[in-house]
Amino acid sequence: MAKLNKNITKSLTIMIFLFVTSLFTSCKDKIMGYSVVLWNIPEYDLQDGDIVPVYIKSNISNVYVIETKTGDKVEVKLWQLTEPVKKKKVQQIQDKLLPTQHTYAAVKSDGLPARAEPVNTSKQVYRMRRNEIIKILYKGEGQPVMAGKKALEGDWYKILTSDGTQGWCFSYNLNLYQADKDGNPIGGNNVVLEEIVDELFPTITGKIWYPDY
């Protein structure tokens, strides 16, 4: 009888171990959502616009664990991806980013601001350096940027910096270009710029702007 109980206990222990192991494995491999790559990750052969499955989000390490095209599980920085969503919804996000897919920009002037909204009176969230490379996410609708009574040529774009900051920037002082998966300009165009003397730029960025009202 004691031997029978011992065998039952042993069998139960094995079953519990197998159950816990399978549960842990299934949780570990469970996809939490899908994200769109925002900035090229050449070390994993990922380009902006690619969709990747996401398994883990770590707010402590500020990384996602994703699966690459080769099936490897790797860590990437949170800012390099969109927030994970269901597979049906991620396609909508990819479509929104498609018109400016692979589009980056070199900043023409020191101190160019990125703003919280596509309005020249909006709060500055970041100030860019000359020749800094940023990612163009998508074009938006915003108020015209005026120099006196003259509207400057350009468009408002949602942009992403290399430290993960997102904001809105008017393209008057941006040099937009298409990049390959390694981040190099397609066609070999040189996007490193010389100092640009712009009489309008100090007027735009060097004073406080107030709404019309």
C-alpha cells in the first residue's frame, strides 16, 4: 500500500512538473501583439515599415523582445517600434506610415524645434542640431508657418529622433531623403549639409509666438 501511494505521489509530481513546464513555455512563446518598425535596425535586417511579432515588453530595460525574420528572439528599444496591437490593427498603422516609408531627413539649421502639435506656437519638445538625422513618420495638417505676412513653403511632419523623442516639425529647414535598410541615402546622395544662412530662421525660432487671439 505504501509502495502504491509512493508511485501515485511520484506520478502526480511528474504530471505537475510537466504541466507547469508547458504552461511556462506557452506563456514565454505567447505573442502579446504586433508592432511596426519605426527606425531601421540593420543588425537584425529590419527596415522601417516592417511588421514584427512582440513577445515581451520590459519597462525596466526599456526594450521589447521580438522575433526577427530568421526566427531569432532579440531585444530592441521601445522607441524603435509602435505600441503592440492585434494583427488586424497593425495593418492600419503600417498603411498610415506607408507614404513616408524609408523617408528620413537631415536638419539644416541648429536649434530647429520639434513641437507637441503642428502649430508654431505649440510647446517645444526637442531642439535639433544641424545635420542631425531624424525619421519622418507621417505628414499632418497644421497651421501655416509665417515669416511676417509671408507663408513659408513646407509641410508639418510627425518626426522621430534617434533618442526616441516624437514631435512635429515644419519641413522648411529639413532635407528629406529616402534611405536603404542600412540608413544610407538611396542613390548615394550626400545629406550632410553645410551651414545655411537663413535670414528667416532666426525670426521664426528666436522669438515667442502667440496665438492670434
